[in-house]
Amino acid sequence: LVVYLRCPYPILEKRLGDLKGRGVVIKDGQTLRDIYEERCRLYERYADVTVDEGAHGIEETLLLLMENIPVKKGMG
């Protein structure tokens, strides 16, 4: 199951702060915006579930996620 927690770029940029300190690998000449745009396209293409979480806190995001994840028979 591929889950895409969609977040607007300005919020993500603020959350990440120091990229090197967070272990984000960036190629020479590449920016955070470049990575963001590349990964957004991939997640939009391959995600089974997408949750818009940018303006939500952790608890709200979790509730949205739980509402959107399909439950298979025999589980839960």
C-alpha cells in the first residue's frame, strides 16, 4: 500500500528545516523544490491512498488516513 501525504511546498520546506541534518540527499545543483516536484509526480502516479495533510496536525492526519485506507476482509 502506497500512501501519499500531500503537503504544500511552503509547509514542507518549513517543516524540513536543515536538509543535511535530516539526512536528505541532494545532488549537486538540485534544490528541495526539484526533489519535491519529482516526488509529487511519482506519488500522484503510484499512490493507492492520498491524504491532504498540509494544514492538519498529526492526530487529524491520522484520522484522515484511517478514513481513506481500504480495509480488507479478514483484517481488523
